[in-house]
Amino acid sequence: MIKSNEKGNALITVLLISLVFTTIGLAIVASTISGTKRVETRESDINVTYQSKKVLDEITSNMANLLDQVPLDYVKQGTKYQVKTTFEDDLKSLVITPTLTDILDNEDYRESIQCLSVVDISNKASNPTVYDSTRGCAESTYSTNTPYTINKQLDFTRVLEVILVTNNPNETEGAVTRTLKQRIILSPLPSFLKYAVGSYSEEQEEGLFLNGSSNINGNIYANQLTISDRANYQLRDGTKQTVRSLPPSITGNIYSTSANLLPVLIADNFYKSDIPSLYHDSQFINIEYDQTIIQRINTMLDSNPTVSGFQVTNMEDVSNFTNKFKNKLTSIVSSSVTKADTVKSVTTQEAPTSVNGNAIEQLTNSFKIESDKEALSFNNPVYINGDTVINSSNYAISFNKELVVDGDLYLVSNNNLTLQDNIYVSGDIHLVNFDGEMNITGDIIAAGDMNIESSADNAGQLSKGVTLKGDILTGKSINIRPLNTTISLNSNMISLGSFTINGDETGENSGENDIVRINSVVYSLEDTFVSNTNILGLTYTNSSTNKQETGQLILLAKENLTITRMNEFNHFDPKTESGFPYLPEEEEIIQPLQAFFYTEKNAELYGVGSLFYIKGGIFAKNSLEINAIRANRDFSKIEDVPGSGDGMLSRFIVDYDQNVLFKGIDALPLVDRLQIIPDDFVIE
């Protein structure tokens, strides 16, 4: 017989078990609902971020399409050209406002955009200019740590920050808000300065050739791209060889106007199988090289009143520059010959030897100025009709006014030699520095060649050597030869012939000792050759900002470019990579070439025996071939080339320097419209 209390206990047990399972079931259902909600929120988060980035890309694209409507007009104020005051209004009314309006009127974006603004952050010393839309963002969203110091009165370059705050219009999917900031640079500079490495040609036999394992830290541009696992090099006797290497590393993106590159973008073609992204760039703006040369020549001539009225109007005039300039100086000197006891006429004299002791040449019916007995100072212009040798043999010589020579001119420094005004020469000009300071402040215009040589020991005192601060124009070639010394050039140069910088191979156990410190834009109409030297930035005062900056060489060649035997058989220390972006940690021994190189034709570069480290960029309009191995090891001759190894530093490194876009360099070729360069992108 079952007792009544036992029946009650059984009922309670059943109810309790039912309650437990019901609770568990409800918990499972709640967890499922919560998980589904989290998934929906995460999906919504991804969608909002994707849509927001899409909006920013469309803003950038729309601005790029409208920029060609903005005129780049200067107004001359005294000796400077200033940006026309209507530029800011044009930029707002023709580009920024229409772009923001179109975006906010787009039904696909309208409900998701909380606010949208564009802020000009070009100069940290001034309040930012805010271009608000009908839904402007709060001031708290603007950047306050801008590093830029662009003089907006003198430079068309602008740095804009696009600020976009978006949310998810579907509240049931979760509250998601994102703040995106896209920094963009508007620049009037030629497109090649946007890239670390590149070539413009679409011809099958031209384009960009990456043979072996170069390392490019920055974006590249190519319409034809060929990648090979074999690097070419050359023995001393001229025999050509190849060595197997790892593939190249590109830490930035690839830009192109064609679809030719897609078959090349496979994992086997890139270091650590890291394939760069490919973007279409329809903004590429080429240089009008001949037009730029004519413009730069006339700008230089305009600033020299002694040769006022002398201009070139076309490339035929440029070809005849040497003869026409000779005639100009002959007419000036013939009526203004300087008669002074210190200017001695000699029947014959030996032309000075070069710093490496080249053969002596005999000069006849020439002139001589020599400080063998006392210091000499010329406080009036000096005009000499004939070949002239000026030698600061024992004491200093200074020219405080212009020097005009109808003939060849030899400036020889064994003591201090100072020229504070312009120099005009109808023949060749030779600067030969054995000792002391050779300091030239004014411009130099020569109808013939210009040779700059120095062997002064100035490792501890850079002023003891050659320092040029004025612009240079030559009818023929420019040759620069530092031998175990440093030459300092704060000079924009135009060579209507070739351009050469050439050191030697002596005294380099602790690194390259033939150095050019430079802040220059150089144009060359013929072949350009750089060998056995290091190119470092020269500290100078930016005329737009009055601040100290470090310059670089920007070299533009119309014919072929050759750069060879850089840091030959040297290596980085430490020898191995420290990780992405695969750059050396130290720069004390192997200092980077601070330079941008451009050629209208072809360039072949070899980082096999040589060790290239460029802080800047290199671009060829037709064909650029880079050969490199990843072998940062000890070896002393090209016949002992080691094999490449994973984790070793490349012997050809280009580290892009974006600072060139912000320096307002007057001598660079400007293009007729602005272009957009995307910069930092931030999601908050």
C-alpha cells in the first residue's frame, strides 16, 4: 500500500525536473537569440565599415575628377610669385562643395551618414579651414596634431582630412557608429614623385623589370611589369652573368592605367608570397620635358640682369645656346675690360692640374690672378677678355661683385677663395679645390662645360671644401668629382649636355668617403651618370617657411640614367632583416642616397656587387630594370657573389620619402592641374 505522502513527493519531483529542463531550454533559446543578435551586430559592424570606406573612396574619386577645373594661377608680388587669392574659393566651389553635396544626395548613403566634413590641415601654425557639408561634423572630430608647415600663399599643395561619421540605419541590427578619417594630399607636382619605383611605358619590351630580390618600401607604378628570379650583373671584363635570387618585396601598392599586370600578381613572384594590391590610377601626369627646360632656363636668365634680354623660345634656341651666349659675353666684355695690376696678362702658363693629377695644358695669351704675396679683394665687377686662372695660392681671394670671363675660367683654391656675386663664362669653367674654402654664393652661367673637383680633407669641417649656393646653367656638361671629401651644393642646375657625379674607390674601409651634400633640382639633356659616391641631404632654410630642412637631389635626365658601383661589396650591420618593411636598422656606415631619379629614357641598376639604399625614388618613362640579390654578406669581388637567403637584407632598397611633396620646391616642373595622393586612413 502506497502512502499519501510518497505520492506527493513524486509529484514534486516531477514538477521540479520539468522546471529545471524548462529553465535550461529557455536559457538555450535566450543564448541562441543573444548569439544571433551578436552575429547580426557584427555583420552590421562590418557592413557599416565597408560602406563607409566605399563612401570615402567615392569622395576621393569625385574630387580627382573635378580638380582639373581649378586654375593654378600665380600673381607676382615683388620678386616672388604667390598663389592667386581666388584659389581657395575655386577649390571650395568647384571641387569640395559639389563632391560633398553629391554624396549626401545619394540615396544609398543618405540615411547612414551622421556628419561629413573636409578640413584643411596644411599648416599647423594656422587655424584649419573647415569645408562643412549640410551635415558638418563637430570640432572635436578634427585632427589637432598636424605636422605640416605648407606656406599656402606660395604653394598650391594642400593636405585635406575627410571626416565621415556613419551609423547603421537599421536599429534592429544593433547600434553601430564609425568615425573614418581619410587624409589626402593635393599636389601640383609631376606624378613620378608619388612613387618609390616606376615606369610609364606600355610597350611590351619596356616597362618595369624586377630581376631578383629588390626591396621597395612604398608604392610602385607600372603599365608593364616583368618579374624574374634571376638577377643580372657584370664582371670587370664586361662579361654578363646571372645569379638566382628570391623574389622582390613591395610593401606598398601597385598602381597602373592598364590591365596588363594581373597575370604577374601571383604569390611565387613576391617575397614571402605577400602580393601587393593593384589599383587603377587614371591621374598619372607626365612631364613636358622640353617645355620645362625652356621655362627653367628663362627663369634663371631673368634673375641675372647682366644678361637681361637673353632668352630661349624653343629647343632650337637651346641647341644654339653655347654660341649665342658666347656672343653675348663677348659684347659685354669688349666694352668693359678690367684694368688692374692684380690681373696679369701672360704669354704662356700651365693650366692647373685636376685633383687627381691629369696632364697639364698650356694656355697662351691668357690672364692670371694669384695671391702668392698677399690677400686680394675685388670690390668692383671684373671683366676679362681671355682664358683666366685665379689661384688662391698663399692667401685668400674674394670677389664681391660679378666676374665675367670671355674664355675658359680656372678657379683654384689652395687657400680661401670666395665669390659672392654671379659668374659668367663664355667657355669652360673649372673649380679645383686642393685646400681651403671655395665658397661661391652667386649664380654660374657658362657656355661650355663645368667641372667641379675637390680633394680637400674636410671630414671635420665641411666648410673647408667646395660650397656652391647659386644656380648653375651650362651649355654643355656638368661634371662633379669629390675625391675623399665632401662637396656641398645648394644649387639648382641645368646641364644642356651630360651630368656626372663620380668618386673613386680609395679610403673606403669604413664606408663611402666621396660625398655630395645636396639640395638641388638638376636637369640634364643628355646621359646622366652617378658612380662611387654617396648623396646626402644638405641642410637649408626653406624660403616658404623660414625653417631648417634637409634637402635632397631631384635629378631629371632626358637621356639614359646609369647609377653604378654604390657601396661596392659593403654590407649592412646587422646583416639580417628585423621584419617588415625589411629596412636596415642602422644608417651610420651605409647611408641612404637622399635622391629622386627620373629619366625620360631607360635606366639599368645592379644591386649585386653594389649595395643601393635610396631614400627617395627612381622612375623611368620608358624602361627601368632593377637587378638585386638578398645577400647582405661579406665578399670582396664580383666573382664571389653569394646566393640569396631568406631573412637577409636586399642589396637594392628604395625607401620612399613622401616629404618631397611638402617642400614647395620652386625648380620642380609644375603640371597644369592638381592631383590627389591618398595618405593616412583611420577608423575609430
